[in-house]
Amino acid sequence: MGNAKLDRIFTKAKETVTQNEKVKSLLTEVKAKMDKINTDSEERSTFIYQIQVLIRMIRAHFNGKYSAFSTSTILTLVFGLIYFITPIDLIPDFIPALGLTDDISLIYFIFRNLAEDIGRFRSWEETTG
């Protein structure tokens, strides 16, 4: 996978964030893929939890319930989920034990880099939940 692959995912993310139907379709695809992942390790359980948080963040933004995200934050979240559902990535998902490594790494990277946004969102969730 080279930069061309990431450029295609980024372009798709930019197109997706402008259309609610594409966002809904993305979230449906993400949930379907999540359902296929075994949570047989702490790493995978944490990964699923992180994906679930990203889904809630995107859903809250596009439902108009939470509007504190910047455009770049939303684009990063959508990019991460599109990367997750893309069948051909750095390490193909069908390779046992290693297939999700790049997906897990990217989502972890997003969590680290958007920690403040995620923290504010989680606090908002707790107070409105």
C-alpha cells in the first residue's frame, strides 16, 4: 500500500463527510465488520471499544447533537473508519493474528491525537446520557 491508497481513502472521507447517507452507510459497514472480530484479547476488546466511541462521535455530530468537533476532527474520524472497512490495507485482515494490526494501530493513533476531543465528547456523553 502506498500513498495512492491513502489518498483514495482520504478523498472518500472528504466525500463521505458531506453526505449524511454516505455516513450512515459507512457506520453500517463498520458495525458489520466489527461483528466479525473476535474479542479474544484485551487489545482487540480495546480496539472494538475505540471503534464504538468513534461511531458515537460521528453519529452525535451528524445528528446535530454534538457540534464541538472541528472539520479536521470529523474528517480524521471518518478516514479512520473508512480505513478500517477497506479490505486491502497494509496487512490484509484475513491473515490470522496480524490482520488487524494496522487497523488497530491507526485507531490507536487517532485516539492519541484526538485525545482532547474524545475526552470532551466522553464528558458530554456522561452528562447527557
